[in-house]
Amino acid sequence: MGGRLEGRVALVTGAARGIGRGIALKFASEGARVGVMDLDEIACLGVVNEIILNGGDGIPLGGDISNPKQVEDAVKSVRLKFGPIDTLVNNAAIMPTGRLHETSLDDFEACVAVNLRGTFLVSKAVIPGMLELGKGAIINMASATGVRGLPGLAIYSATKGALIALTRCMSTDYAKKGIRTNAVAPGTIDSPMLEDFLAMQTNKDRLRKDFDAMHPIGRVGTIDEVANVCLFLASDDASFVTGSTYEVDGGLISKGEQPQD
């Protein structure tokens, strides 16, 4: 199988469903051997089976990215099967809802543990191998909410904003070592996370229409549209791109409007 990522070894977190699954499948279709990591090991196996059926190669990695030992074990498993990881997508995230004063301490700590601590731990485990290789591409999955506020997503937005800042710092730390670090900030994407969010709302039908209307392009985005940008950033086509945040948001951030409660 040939492609833009031929010979690459990639690790994608939160890859059992949604955007992460889309990225894993996209990378595999372009020649990368992919570590598919998620808490749901059975779902990871399903994604890997799909990759193999389409002529690619992957390894399922059940694990919690906020757990240092499980992260180390996952990275070791990829290295033993495919060699050192040269492409990393820090995609795993959770999205507790609520204004700040309505957010429980448990939800706050869980969100920080997955969205921020998890990105730290996985990157920390993977970067030494990239330094040995003298090259690498890291993509941190941020969000339009990390650039501008949306109602009811205080802590999620805070972690995504932190990832944008972390991306800039990582790019300056490692660019001269051949490691590029960029962030992707999706707007509203037609994904399982969106469905989970809408399922918790009393006005979900109206809110779903509002999400379409709030994007100047006239609709929410697709998983494939996010995966295509990640493919670009992982590929040699983006060889002079580092420290950037790509807003895959249909104009949402530029418009500056938001749905009302």
C-alpha cells in the first residue's frame, strides 16, 4: 500500500470511535502502520480489523492515557511491533458540560486528566523515540472552544486552550530536532461526541439546527474533513509547518456568534 504516510509509524489516541477512528483509518489508508489507543479495547480491535481488511496494518491498544504505566506499555507495544513512533495524534478527550460554578471537582479533575495530562504523558513517552530518529510529527487535537468561548463548556474549553499554548511551546522546543508540532481546532463536527452532548440537552433538536446555522459555511463539519487536515500536517507536505493551529471550523471562530441557551 502506497501513500503520503508510507513507512510511517503512527499512534492515535481516542481512536476507537469518532474523529480518532477517522484519523486512524485515514493514516492507515495512506500507508502508516497505526497504533489504535482507547479505553475501549474491543472497539480498538474493531478499528484495527477494519484497517487490516482494507490492506493496512495496526495494533489495538486498550489503555488509559492519564495512567503513566498504561501509556508506557502502549508505546512499548507499538515499538516492538512496528518500530519507533514518528507520528502522534493526541486526540483522546472528554467533554463535561456546565458553567464553571456548575462543574463538579470530579468532572474538572477528570477533564484535565484526560485532555491535558494525557497529552502530556503520551507526548513524553513518544518524544524520546522521535529524538532518536531525528524527526517526528505531533498533532494535538484542540477545539474552536479553546480559541473562543461557547456556553456550558468552561472546563473543556480551558483544557483545549491549554493544548494550543502547549503546542506552541513544543514547537519551539523540538523544531530544531526535526519534530513538528501543530494543533487542529475543529468547530462542531458530526461525531459521536456531538451526539453525546446533544443527548444531554432538553432542546437538542433546536440546538442541532443552531449548530448548523452558527457556522458560516452553513453546516457542521465531518470527521473526514478533520482527518484530511491531520493527514496534511502529518505528511511531508507540511514540512515547513510547526507551531500552528489549524481551525477546521467552517468559519465559526471568525464569525464570533454562538447558539443561545
